[in-house]
Amino acid sequence: MEEISYGMKDKVVLVTGGSRGIGLEIVRRLIHHEKARVAICGRKQDGLEAARSLLGEQDRLLALPAHIAREDDVERLFDAVEQRFGRLDVLINNVGMNIMTPSLAETETNLWQKIIDTNLTGTFLCSRRAAALMKAQGGGKIVAVSSIAARKAAPAMGIYGIAKAAVEMMTKVLAVELAPFNIQVNALAPSMVRTDFSKPFWSSEPLYREIVRAIPLGRIAEPIDVVHPVLFLASRGSDFITGHTLMVDGGASAL
Ligand SMILES: NC(=O)c1ccc[n+]([C@@H]2O[C@H](COP(=O)([O-])OP(=O)(O)OC[C@H]3O[C@@H](n4cnc5c(N)ncnc54)[C@H](OP(=O)(O)O)[C@@H]3O)[C@@H](O)[C@H]2O)c1
């Protein structure tokens, strides 16, 4: 797929959670292939440093620590992006996390809050600030990474799935509100992707076999399988698509 390009040269893209996993692959592609200018955030400085040395290209990369569910952090992050690049063409709401919650009915409030804060409130805070910037500059794109867990009650992923379902609804609400400002808002919903996040599942051979039985294409996704749909939704190629969640699931939802 090396030859595919999305016309994003010099575009300014903020990828939340760009220090590893799917986010890092999006950033790698944006910087090295598309020649975009990219800002990333993560909570941990060492993760950002590792990504920075892996990516090189310091001129086109801004890497800042920020917890996306903390309003002050989000403000500082967006201020820094504005200061460094002067605009924001694309926000990719990539951050997501899960803490195993075997039973929703028996979950402590603080655990519920933690999962909702990062997956849902963080996406809201970043989208709100991006919308203000994009309105002022005459357009932009917001893309969220949801999950198939938004529509299937997967074991131990209840609150995560609820948060992702809300992110998909937020995508519709923002798409309608921001359409008059030439801002397109979309999401994509991957099935399992080979990253640290899902390692407990794919690293077990019997579990892996069971998972791929439900995927017509017969394998889990690699991060690059998600990168291309993200870049399509971030590019001019998707200008007439808004409020949509694209399934990136190897056909799982067709079964
Ligand atoms: N992997 C899968 O199977 C899969 C499937 C469907 C959907 N997804 C979704 O895809 C997205 C990326 O997942 P992934 O597998 O690449 O995850 P990952 O490998 O765990 O990476 C998560 C990234 O987000 C950052 N992060 C986590 N919490 C944060 C917070 N509160 N504030 C700022 N940064 C934060 C992490 O850095 P720090 O730890 O330094 O903060 C890291 O850079 C998520 O939205 C996830 O829900 C994943």
C-alpha cells in the first residue's frame, strides 16, 4: 500500500495518543509519506521521547505531554499547536483506553468515571477546542477512532463500549452542528488491532483462533489497516462524507 497518498503535504494534524500503537502508525505515515506537520500528545514523557527519536524529522513534529481528559492540559496542548503551526487542519481523536470491568452492574463509580473521562470527555474537550479553531479558519476535519465494542456487548468492555457508542453519537451531533462551517466529522470502528492495548487477547493462540473465526478476512487488523481509512477521512477525498462511522473490521459486522 506504499504508493497510496492522501494529499496532506504541510497540513497540520493533531493526533492524540500518537506516541504508540495505532496513533504512532498514523503519525509515521503523515510525517514520512504525506509530509504533513504533526502534533502528538500522550501522558508519559518517556513514550513521547521514544516516539520522537523513532520518527526523527523534528521540524515537522511537536510532541507534548497532555492528559486529554484534563481541561487545562487540553488548553495548553491546543495553544502550543497554534503557536507552533498557526492553524489546525485535522484533529484525530485517537486516544482510547479500557480497564477490564467484568460486571457493569457491580462497577465502582470511580472506575466508570475513569473510562468515561478518557474515552468520551477527552474526545469532547479536544473536539470542542478544534471546532473553535477550525471555524475561525474556514474548515477542517475531525476523525475519531471508535471500536466495534460500540455495538457489541463484549465481555469486560462494557463501559468502554458505552463510551465509544457515545463518541459515535458525538460524531453525528458535531457533524450536523459544524457542517455550515465546512468541518467534516467522522469516525471509524476497528475490530481488534495488533497493539499493546489488545495484546492480552491476540498473544494467546487459542484466543486468537477464536477471535479470527468471527472475522471473514481471517485475521486481526495491523495498525496500517486502520491508518489508511483514518487518512482517507482526514483528506479532501472525504469532503462529502460527514457524521459517518466507517467499520474497519475485516467484514466482522457483515456476519
Ligand atoms: N488495539 C485495538 O484492538 C483497538 C480496537 C478498536 C479500537 N481501538 C481504539 O484505537 C485507539 C488507539 O488504540 P491503540 O491500540 O493504539 O492503544 P495504545 O497502544 O494503548 O495507545 C494509546 C495511546 O494513547 C495515549 N493515551 C492513553 N490515555 C491517554 C490520555 N488520557 N491522554 C493522552 N494520551 C493518552 C497513550 O500514551 P500514554 O500512555 O503515554 O498516555 C498512547 O499513545 C483507541 O481509541 C482504541 O480504543 C483499538
